[in-house]
Amino acid sequence: MDHKPCHRFAGLIISAAVLLSPLMTSSAQADAAFQRWIGDFRRTAVANGVKASIYDNAFAGITAPDPEVLQKARFQPEFQDEAWQYIDGRVHERSVATGREMGRKYKRLLDAIERKTGVDRNIILAIWSMESDYGEFLKREDRLHYVPQALATLAYADRKRAKYARGQLIAALKILQRGDVSRNGLVGSWAGAMGHTQFIPTSYLAFAVDGDGDGRRDIWNSVPDALWTAANLLKRNGWQAGETWGYEVTLPPGRKFPGGSMSLAKWQGIGVTRANGKPFPRPGQSAVLKVLQGRDGPAFLMVKNFFVIKRYNNADKYALAVGLLADQIAGFPPPQKDWTRPFTKLNISESEELQQRLKRAGFYDGEVDGKIGPASRTAILSFQARYGLQQDGYASMELLKVLRRN
């Protein structure tokens, strides 16, 4: 990564053929090979500024890879979900209501962040929602991974992510060395993303802020530290204060559109207009057309701040979800043109009911939270197969009605 790293490890897509050859032997052999890897990497870490005592303490008692890391590495929703699936799971009535509640609770903090960095408070709240469900993810110990073990697992067993993982592991050990977090507190996602705002270790070292003034940059336990850190990343990557991230637009029928960037005035000149009928406030501003579902879904002209959000996670779906959620937290309506779905959409309460009914029927053993992820879709497919239904895996009103009858 360069001096302006993409914050989230979203740029690499793992295929089903993850190369796990070191793990294909017996468990005892795999453990021994992993321990040899840890011993060998010690020299690399020390050569890169990590104290030997820090390294030894970090890996004390770690004798095997984390098997869940390799399972989770195979699925990245930014690249596998349809646009409407991704947006529906993250921009909904509950995430909007909680964002507004957190906006009221942390008003003074967000006032200060906005004043100092120029970053829109609602963008920060949306990122907090996307990354950890406003901190709820951190309460689920069963979903958290010890970061040095998770990164060592990727470096040891996942050839496509090995280079990334080695660099992140050294950065994670330097965080321990700084004393910002204890060994037991150094937890995160399968890919090493940490805290309320899910920073990978190198981005933490580059952008972390002591927002509450206690002398530590604790994005795991301090909301001020986490939100200041997120805003700092956006500011230093070129956030334009007072500007939007993009505009929903209407496309004229019967023509193709150029790729790349043009001024909003030029886009308007070829028939691309704002969906709400208003003029573009700064027609000289450069913009790129994004249609994540082609003409079947909403279309947007994206300006500079959209691409700054992508420095947090380099995926169009992610940046669009952040922008849409931020707008709705701020009180703006959703896009005028909805996504085209092959079923009738459920709200969060209905999604929870669907999960509960699948659980009662013995198909689902996950959390009833209204979030339709891989476990929910697997349960839906099993139910559909059992009852001779079309196996599409969709959490739909049509399926819920079948479950209600059953």
C-alpha cells in the first residue's frame, strides 16, 4: 500500500480455489508447520522494528491457524451480492433510526469533528453503521478474531492475501508495541479490521486519533477516538467540506453514455438531469456516471467525495451505501427510482419474522436480527428445496407468506 492506503482490504477477490495446501495435511502436521511459520516470521518482524519481546508475547499460546478466518475469506459481499442485496442489507429503517439516535447522543462530539475536519457528520455515522453496526459488532465475541492470529493465518495459508497479511501483521504488532491496546484487546475481523470503525492496522498507524484526550488511540472502546479517526482518514484523503457525494439522475432513453469523468454541465448537455428536477449547484464540477444495476436501477453522477469514501473501502457498492444511508440519516428521501428486485422486499421486522419462522422450522440457527446474510440464505435454500419451491435464496414477502401458511 502507498502512503494513502485504501483503508479496507476490499480490492482482492478470493476465488473458491483458495490455496490451502499447508492445511491439507493432518492437524498435528498443520499445527507444527504453522508454528514454524511463526518462528520464521519473527526475524522479519524484528527487522521491521517490532521488539522480540512484543512478538513473543503476541504469539504466546498460539499454536494453530484460525480456521474461521479462511472460511470467511471466501465471501466478500461487496463483490458477490447484487447491488440491491447489498444496499437493502445496510440502508433500512433501523440503520437510519439508530443513526439519528447516535447523532443526537454524540452531537457535541460530531459538532467538533465537523468543525475541525469538514467531514459531514452523517457520513461518519453511516460509516460507523456499515463497519460495526454502531459498535454492536464489538459485543459479539463469537464473531471477533485475535488479530495477530487471524493475520498470521492469512499470511501462512492464503497465497492471494499473504503479502497483505504480512504487512498488516507487522503493523498490528507495532500497535501493541505503542501500548494503545492490550494483547487481549487486539481483536477484529477475519482480515484484521479493528474497532468501531474497522481500521486495518496500517491505516490505524497512519490515521488514528486520540479523540478523547486520554493519551491512547483506542478505537475499540472509545467512540470519540473511533469517529475522529474515521473523519481524519477522509479529510486527509481529500474530503471536500460542504459538498455532496453525488446526485441521483435520470437517463434519457435510447442512447449510450461515455465512460470517465465530465463536468456536470456536459452531462446535462447530453440529457442526464437530476431526478428531482433541480439544477446542479456547481455545473463545472467533474462527475462520473455510476449505474450499478444498469437502466433497471437508480443512476448517479458521482463527484469527488464518493471517491474519497472509496478510500475507506474500494467498492462502489460500499461507497454508495454510505452515501445513501448518510442522506437518509440527515432526513433526505431515498432514491426516487428503486432497485429492480425479482421479489417483493421485506422490511426489517418482516425479515426478523422470516428468520424466526425458519428457526422454528429447524432450518436456521443464527441470530434473529433481520440481516439476511449467508446463513439466512442457506436456510432459505434448504427450506425451498424441502418444499419444492424455486431455490433462489431470496428473503421475500412471497416466501414469508409460505412460511406463515406452514
